[in-house]
Amino acid sequence: MTSYSIASALVLTIPENSILHNESFPDSYDVFIKFCSAKNLPRMDMVGYNDPYFVARIDEHMSFTSAISPNTSSPTWDNEQWIVRNIPRNAKLIVKLYDKDDEKLADDYIGRFIVDDLIDYQPPQKGHKIIGAFGQYNGRFYLSIQSMQSSDETKRLPRYTFDGPCRYFRHDSYAIGRLTMLNADCVYSTWKIPMRRISVYFPPYQRQHWNTHYRSAQVIFGKCPVSLLSKTTIKLTHKALYGRTVKHNENGHLNSADDLWKHVFVDKTTKRIKPSIYTYVIDNYTWRFSETGGQFFTDFASKHALLANGSEYVRYAGEFHIRPKNGWNHWNETNDDSNEWEIVFDNGSGTYAPSSDLLNNLKELLLFNFPNLNVVTYDFKDPKLKKSVEELKAAMEKYKSVTKALDQLVSHYLPKVPNICDGTVRAENEDIR
């Protein structure tokens, strides 16, 4: 693993502020799975090689989806690792491989294999045989599995607890970007971050149901034909915004709070932190979020029901924004290195109306996953939140002015090429994605 050894990853125990469950399972094991590679995959298209990825499941209780390995019949995955706590002795692993095709509604199925014994795993000498839909041989897959009996502490975690590593996935949509027009590159980004031990801080019995008193939620989750159409639209849009594709994706590991700032919140074009407001949901295993705003398409793309893929329940939801720890009045807009940042979370979701009593749980979850992260929480009705958002909006206007001035300065001195968004010109060495 990147920041700690396999052995240390398995023996890590629960921090003092974690919420332990009274139930303890006698046959409990912790496993570390490293997905390595595959070879001799058959071509699924007439032209070119495959763009393979895999989906791994343990007992149908939890799943792991890999990054896409483009244009190869022998993919290698360097950072696809999975730590799961408190699984039963008879747990099984099922791995299915697919060929990603951005032009099709469904990806081509390559095949699967099953590991019947995770605890006393013995790797086949020639790898796992991948069996296709009609029983044919479709290549080999290689992985390693290490296991140990759960400690007294981890036995009290919920069954099938995901415990890392923490990763991020960003998907860029150019179609939505041209509608939202949030930046000069015409890109709308969505983020998905699997988080460790969500069920410890937000147990299943505390899931937040959709708000039955909220008219917009009634339209989505009701029983009328309009509700069916609304939910179908939401699910299709969610797939378009969060689905992994061969292009326009980025992923990596998050080993610290610094990684979160560097890889997630620093704008890829300006290399600076952009003042923004985001909507977010936390579901069983994942923190999803995207930028929101008053413009129609931006507002629609960041709806909580859309982020939750039309689910009637979430673990938590709301909005968050970033601000300098010393306030926007002391913000150095031209040198982010001189600023110390914090994230302000609230429970502002009309669709799910999450309880403010769980805001502290949210803060503890974030600090567990990203130690030393500066986190502030407010109830959505708190006047302090309103003031913080007002100051943020003023900073957003200032950021736009500075960014526009820099773009004009750069464009003035460099050769021009057509702008893919609006047909105007753009600096020759400016990133055109």
C-alpha cells in the first residue's frame, strides 16, 4: 500500500472517539485484498483492444469497482486494494470483468471467477480462470489476499465494514459543462469518495428517509406516473454524471487531509482553490458531491436526489463550502499557499431533511478519514451559516474577476486557437480537454 504496510493496515484498531456496537460476532475476520492484473482477455470489439475493469463483491453485501485500464488485453492495476473488516468465516468473493464502451448503454461482459475461501486463501499457480457467459475460457486474473482474525475491537464493528484505502473519483462532463457554464473550460465535475467506516458514525438504523413533507420530494418518491418519470430521469442523469468512462476521469488515493485539498479542491486549470458551494450526500459507503448554484442546469445537476441516485434513504446530506480559516477578509486570492483552509458543512437538504443532531457524527467521520482536516458544522438555520455564505458569494465574484483578468493577460501574449466551447480563440498552450 502507498502510505502504510499491509500488516499495519490489518491491525489498525478503532480510534477512541469511534462508536462501537454492542453486538460481537464470534467468527470474524479482517481481509486485505490486492487486485493485481489480468491477461489473455478476449477482444470484445471488432476494432482495437478492450478497456477492462472489474467489479468485486463479497457475499452480495458490498462491492468494489476498479479503475478502467484502457486499450489492453492484459490490464495491470497498481493501486486497487480493499480492506474489509468483520466478515464471516464462509465469506465468498465474486469478481466480474467488463469491457467499458462509452458508446453503448451497457458494457460488454467478459467473465467472472469466484474465491470460495477468503480466510485460508491459496492463489492458483496460474491465476484464476475467467469464465465467460457460455462457460468458455476468457483469460486469467491475479490477486493476493491476506487475512487475520478480527481483534476484540474490530469484532464490534458492523459486519462487512469497508476500511480503506480512501480513494477519489472525478468525472468530467462536457455536455453538462456547456449548460452550466461554471468555468471557461465548459466542464462540470462530479466527485465520489468511498469513505472508511461510515456505518460506525451513521448506523443503518439512523438512515435519513426522504422528507415526506417536501413537495419536490413527493414528486420524485411518490407513487404517481410523474414520480416514475422523475426517478427514471434522475437515474439516467446520475449514470451520465457519475458513471466511469474511458476518458474524462481521474482517480487516486487520499492518504491525508493535504491530499484532499491537493487532488480534489484545487482547480485543475488555475491551480488554486476555487470559492464554491457544493451539495453532498453520504450513502452506505460513499461521499458524493458536486458544485451547485442558482443557474437552472447547475441546480438540477446538484440535486440531492440525483446525487443519491434516487435512493429513498441516505446516511446524511446537505451543502458545504470552503473558506479561509481567518475569513475572506484576509484571503490572499493570488497566493493560496498563504491561506489555511477549512470546510463548512451543514444539513441543508430539503429532499432528506437530515437531523442536526448528527452533525457532530459527520465531523467525526471526516476527521477519522482525513485527520487534521479543519471542519466546521452548522445547522442550516444558523445565522452564522448565512453570514459565511454571504461572504463566500462576495469572494466568488472577486475570484471570477481575478481569473478573467489572468486569462486575458495570458491570451494577449500567446498565439490563438479556436475555443471548443464558443468558437472564440484560446491561448495555444492552454489546456483543451
